[in-house]
Amino acid sequence: SAPRCHLNKHLLDVRVLKGEPAELSCTVSKDKVTGTWFKDGLKLTSMDGVFFEKEGLVHKLIINKVEDIHAGKYRFEGGDIKTEASVFVEDPPQVDEVLLKNLSVPTVAKAGQKVKIKIPFEGRLPVRATWLKDRMELVDDTRICVDKTETFTMLSISSSERKDCGDYKVRLKNDSGVLEINFKLVVTDKPQPPAGPIKIVESTANDITIEWKPPKDDGGKPLQRYIVERQQVGKNDWVTLGETLRSCTTFTTNKVEQDMSYYFRVRAVNAEGTSDALESDEVKAVSKASPGAPDPPEIVSASRDTITISWKAPRKTGSSRIVGYIVQKRKRGTMAWLPVNSVPIADKKLKMTNLKKGLQYEFRVAAVNAAGIGHASEPSQPVFARDSMESPGQVQDLKVSSSDSTSVTLTWKRPEAKDGSDVKGYDVEMRSSNNLNWAKCNTLPIEVTTYTVKGLQAKEMYFLRVRALNDSGPGEAAELEACVEATPPVVSPRLLIDDTVKSLLVIKAGNTIRVNIPFEASPDPVVTWLKDGLPLPNQATINTKDGTTQLLIGAAELTDSGTYTVELQNGLGKRETFSFQVQVTDIPQSPGPIQLEENVPNTVTITWEPSASEKWENNLYYTVLKRESQKGLWHVVGDLIYTNKFTFTKLIPGRDYYFRVVAKNNLGASGPSESVQPWRIRKPKAEFQVKPQKYRRVNQNQPPRFLVPLKPHVVTTGSECRMSCAVGGHPPPKITWYKDNSDLSNDCTYFCTNDFGVCSLVVLHVTKHDEGEYMVEATNELGRASSKAFLTIKGNN
């Protein structure tokens, strides 16, 4: 009998993207086999977009364009043979390419504006949409709302704020794949108020000079200027004194009168508007013969109707005797001081009425002599206008929690509720067994319920007591005895630094910082850790035991970079320290958008927004690359650039140039930031001249003069420097540039331009040799004028 037919090649499972073609094929051993195709158990006779082919021994099922309906299990049967396979249709999330290109440019909004970013998508449902900002998932709140339907997802911010600036990511995910979309949101606003306080640099009878600091946030736009105003004490209107450039944070005014007091305020201005004001304390314009400031007044008594204060005469009485005093009051927490008496009083004590019950007041005093009112004292201690209360009760559970050879630590509990109302603090007193006089241990009231008494003698018995305090005074004392232990052998603190302790740690962001420092000391020293001379941030954990102190930061952030110091100190004042550097770094982020400009003929100057990594990376630099066609190879034209500008000079007219910039550090390079449009210098055209018609004019001849003089410049090596001035005169003056008295007319390393009297000297790649004094000279037949300025060169670091 004839041999039976069998399969040479079985059907195989196929995974295919929706919209793509797909093919199932199997091979049999006999040519005359006629087969039948089934889908999900049902015989296939005809189906949209599905075709059957037979080529010799090969049987094929072909799907021109796969849709969801084509997914399923297919079977081929012919004679005695049968084979099965499945078609899986993949349909991952997809977003329009034009939208992706538009999102590559930062979205800019003004503070207060409504921001809506809608992203339509396609893909098999369900599609899960997640929005992230600076790697943290966004959640809905009163301003921010994330919406999602089956066809789009949308981020809505009802009123944008500066804190909304950052890098955003939209993650679209279904069972076929994941799509991530990145974009940047920039919110601009008016600046924050200048940083205070306003300092009084100088105050005399004729003028006052004030000083402030720039705002902590410029609103995302460069500051333009500051506006300075003043208000005379007792009047309501503010008078504008003037403006200063953004680089100047001091202001001197002579619009003051002797012995008058003023308030000053400063506002910062950028392109988005004017900040809120920073206000000063009261400032007085006084001659040097007026009295000095008394000590702060003391509170003699207080009730709900009256408060009585007293004070002492100032140490400096001025050039004449003191004739009286002016007293001022203010509610605690407010800035404005109000006069209590308008006529000076000779007494150094004053009982005040006209107070509001329950409010807390502060008082200050100024002395008066023939020259006028002197400087006011510092404020008194705040005091309530209310009747005195009962003394607090006795503290509870007073006991010794620990002790050593020189100290005893006490703990206690607040007085009982009925006795402990309005406890403001505690006093601790002690006396030795051979002394009957109690000595106070603390200078200021203790706000917690524990205290360590130090400086005790070993093997000595002491009596200790604690009192609760409130506005009426100290309460009843709780007392106990304490015996100080014998002195153990003293071992000066010493850090045991070996090869395992590094002086420089370079940590990748996200990794753990763990540093163990062994030491020896007796008794146990006080261990203090500092970062850049300040207490450690909250995410740092310190664990000290058994002669080792450990610094632990679970997930290092860029802000954790700095100098860390561990310090040991014992009760004898012996101290030892060790410092080491931690540098937390990461692959830098891409630079911002690129701009191309032709500042000098036949050159192109590339500028770009700095990489966000400049804030934390000290060793970051940039590389500039170019190519001369859309598909050509990229070539490095500038490297180790530490500024955000580069000028390329080797341009050929008529060619298209493309540029890209990448940021680099020791860990690698960022993604590129590329120019959007190609750069081309047009080939020069033939020039022609039109001879102007001659006619008589009024004589306007003038000798040269500088409308805007040269200004000093400070630039870094490798960057571009442009020095400019404005010149007037008729006939138009001839312009000549000099460096250190040498004519630069024939020096090809400098570019000189003169556009209708605006004269510029450009140095493309500044080196240390370019430092010196530059002079521009303007001459015509009526005279000569010149202007000078100094160019200072700084290194890249």
C-alpha cells in the first residue's frame, strides 16, 4: 500500500502588531493533499482580509492587515494530518508623532494661568495612564486634576504656581506594552520679595543707607531692578525714592529730616511684574549728639487693666543732659510701634492703661535730650494684660535617670492638671552636703522635663530640687539626694582612622551612603556630626555604640554632596575631629533648547539653556557637534566647554549646518539637544550703490562725544566677550580700538563693528592674554573723544 501522508513542518504561533500582515504555514509530505482551515473550531470558508494559498507541499493562511477579530486558534486538517497554532494580536499604546514633537519643546505658562495638557492615544483597552512629576506620581488635589477616558488622558492645573515647574512623564500601559512620554513645564511669575532683613548700613542726620539681599526666587525671569520707598512714622503715604539696577542691593537717600523716624521698603521687578515688599524696622535720622539706647525696660507688674514698666538711663547720654523719655508699645507679632506718651516724662517708671485685656504687649524706651530723641531700646519681655494667676504646683516623679563621675541627669513630670495650668518652664537648683545655700543651675527657664547638672565632684553627695514656673513666679520645690560615682580612668577621645575610611566618597544617586568611624574614649564622649558646618539633614541617621559611630543615608540624593565632619568631645574640653568629602553624582540631564545667531559675519554662535545638572555637578562640561547634511556624520567642533555659548567660525556660504550639544561628566554623557532648523550663510550678492542727490543742508557738524561709555567686563577663558559703546558726532567719527595703548586695527583676532554709531569689539575665544585696558577713540575734523574700560579674565573653575 502507498505510504501515509505526514507533516514535515507544523504550524507555529505568531505574535503580530495590529495593522501588520501575518502568515501561518505548514508543510506536508504529499503534493495532492487538499486541506481545510479552521478558526476557533469553526471551518473557514471566507473572511475579510484572509486568503489561503498552496505552493507545492506548503499550505499558507495569509492575513493582509491584522485586526482584533483575527486573534484566535487556527487549525489545518488534510487527510490524516492535523496541526494547530495561535495568532496573538499585539496593540500597545500609541500617540501621534506630531504631538510627541510638540511636547519636546518646554510648555511655558504664567503663574495663575490654567494649564491643560491633553494626550490622545490608541491601543487595546484597558490602557492605564500614570502621570509623574520629578519621578513622583501626581495625585489629585484642589489645583491638580488627572483625567482619563478610553481615548485620551489629560493633566489640568487650575491655577499654575512656580512649584509646578519640572520634568513630567506620562506612562501609558496595557497588556501589549508601555509607552512613556516626557515633557517639561515652566511657570513664570513675579519675583519673591527681596530677602531680609533690611540692614541699616549708615544713619546720620542728613542721609540713611540701607542694604538687602536678592530674592530667593526670581520668578523664572531675570530681575530687572529694585524699587525703594519710604514712609515717615505717623503718616500713611509711601514715597518712591528711586530704583537700583538688579546688581545693586544698597540705596542711600538724603530725603530725610533730622530726628525724624522712617520705614523703608524694597520691591523686586522682573518682566512678569513687581514683588511684594520687604519692610524695614523703624529707622531714625539722628545727629551724633543724641542719646544712646537704654537697656530693655523691665515689667514691674501686670493686670487686666494696667501694666507698669521701669527702665534705667542709657550709658551714653549724648552731648547734653537727658530731659525725659518717650515710651512706645506694640502688640506682639506686629511691626508697628505706637507712642504711649507724646511729651517726654522725667521719671524712669510708667504705669500704662488703655490696654486690651488678654493681648500680649512689648514696650521700648528712648531717651530725649536737647539734640532730640535718641535710639530706642530693644523690646521688653512680652507681657499679657491680665490678672496674675496662682503659682504652679509641685512637679511629679522627680528622679535621677543617669549619672557619672561629673554629672547627674534628672527627669520629672508636669504638676497635676489642677496645679499645672500655664506652666512656662522649670528651674533646677542644687547644693552640696556641706553647704546650706542653694545655687541655680540654669540661666533661662527649662522648657522640657529633663536636665543634666554638670561640673560635679566625684564621691560627693548633692541635694537637688526642681520648681515649675508660670507668669506669677516659681511654685513649690520637689527635692532629692544624689551621690556622684567615682571617677573612671580618663582616655582622651581619639578617632581610629585607617585605610577603610576614605577622605573622598563618590556615590551614584540612589545608592546608600554608609560610613563607619571607630573611636576610643573614656568616659563616653559627645559625638556630633555636621554637614558643611551645619546639622545633618533629616534623611541622615546616626548610630553610635561600642566605640563606633555610623552615618547612614538610605538613598543618596544630589543635595547630600558636601563636607561631612565627625567630632568627639569629652567633659574636659578635649576634642578631635575628622572630615571627609561626599560627592553624589549621576549621568547629567540634557541641555535646554539651542539658539543660533550670527553675531559676527560668517560665524555662528550657538547658545543653549544649561543642563539642570549644573545645580549639583561641579565637573560638568559641554561638547558641541555639527554635521553638514541631515544624514551626515556628527563631528566634534567644541569640547570641554564650561559656559553655555560656543562660536563656530569655519563656515562655507551656501551649505546647511546642523548642531547638537551634549552635557558630560565622569559618569557619561546626556542625551543631545539639537538645533531645530539648519543654519546657512547666504552666498554674497553683487553690491551696487546709488549716488545720492546733492543738496544744501543746515550745518549740523558736531565734535565726537560718547553717548554710552565702555563698561568693565569680567569673563571666563574660552567664552566670547563683546564690549560696546555709543558715539555721536558729525561728520561721523572715525573709530579706532586700542589695547594697552596698542592699535588693534590690523589684529585679525578682534572683530570691530560700527552700526550707526553703536561700536563693538568682539573677542571670540578669550584667553588670559586678552586681559588688560581697552580704549576706543573717536575722531573727526572737529575734535577727538575716548572711553576706557578694563577686561578681567577668570579661569574655568
